[in-house]
Amino acid sequence: MATIEEREGLVFASEYLILDLRRTREMLGLTQEAWGARIRFSAQHVSSIERGIRAVLPDYVQAVDRAFGTNFSHFYREYVVGESSPIWLRPWLDHEREATTLRYFELAVITGVLQTEAYARAIIGTTRSGAAADDAVAARLARGRVVTRDDNPPRVVAILDDSALRRPVGGMAVMHEQLTTLVDAIERPNISVFIVPAHVGAYAGLDGPVALATAHGRTVGLRDAPGAGDVVEDPARVELLEHQWEAIREYALPQDQSLDLIMKAVDTWT
């Protein structure tokens, strides 16, 4: 991966963020070791970020903000996450952050907001590499923190097709970690995951992923597809997506049976 110094100009918001983090450290007169000690990251980790060979993730900027009273997290959310997301998706990201209730259906993979870093990287790595992949992974993990935040997290109801539990994304170790993390997510009071079992034939979910975000009494939808997508705000179209999501849920197992199915899938990846 090329370092920041090897690239021409400040093309990415993530590059600006890295340079501003380094400038802040230097203005405070801190070495990488001293800076790392204050934020509880190793000097090697700090060096890798400042040289542009390690992605800046939310936990890093949050640690900096706590230690030094800065507001890098705001810049990260507004610009770094945005640059790694297609233009058509950016309105949805705002709805997702502000939602009190989120509903998802995924046919082929684990829902994005519940993905581990390794699982997300395995998927994103099929179409991106280097800095672009790092930034996209960081953006996806930032979306995940919306649903696991401590302060008033949204209610999340995710439906997955059984095939998402069986597809070897990233290999055995990655799948074991991902499904174990999914089990941990279900233990949170705000997150429920339901599985459409393999024996179900044709059902509404075969048309592809659906997402719905509700905030302030208003619901918007998302129809996602490879390389494209559609953020749906028209009430009539949103109502159709809600009907589709509810139709999919009718085929899903109850929560306890869904959890049992996930646990059995975990064992297959051991």
C-alpha cells in the first residue's frame, strides 16, 4: 500500500484526517510513544496510522478525543465514512444514524451493521484493495457502532437467509468469529436476529436485500444491489417495502429457534 507521502495531493478525507492527527500530536510536543501512551495505543500503531499503512478506525479517533478534548470523531463520521460510501447511499447513512428502529433483510451475507472487521474485509476485498478497502471497512464498522452504542441505541430487527450462515466468506476462522459475534449481538436487548431456514422455497426475500429506518414517526427504505441502490422516501413505495419485509418475516423462525440454528452453524465453522 502506498504511504500518504507517496500519493499526490490530499485526495481522501481519510488522508486529511491522518495528517491532522499528526499535526495535533506535533503541536502538543508529543512523541509517538507519548501520544500512544495517552490514548492507550502502541507507538507502532500510531506510527502505522501516521504513515498511512493502517486504517484509522473509530476507536482510535474516539480515544484521541477523550484524551485531548478534540472532535475528530465528528470529522470521521461526516467525511471519512461518506467518502467510502457511494453518493446514492449517503442519505441512507443519515437516516441509519438517526433511527430509533432499524429493520434489515439480507439474502446472501450477514447484515452490514452486524459484520466483523474480518468478514467485512473479505467482502469488500472482492472489489477494492489498498487504502480504498481500508476506508470502506472502517466506514462499515462505523455503521455497526450505531447499533451497539451505549447511548440510546436503536431497536434492530434483522432477518437473514440461512445461506448467509453457510457461505464461507473469508474462510473458517472468519466465519466462526462472525457467527459468534452474531450470537453476542443477539444477547443485546436492542437486537433481534431471525433466520429464514433452508427448506423454505420461493419467498419475497428472493428479490434481494431490504432495509427500513424509522425516526420521528417517519420511515424510509433502502433497496440495495451490487454497484447501485435506491433510497426510498416516497410513502407509497416505503409502504410496499414494509409489506415485503413483513412477508419475509413470516417465513423466519422464532428468535429461540433462530438462535439455535446460528449456534449449530457456529459449530460447523469450528
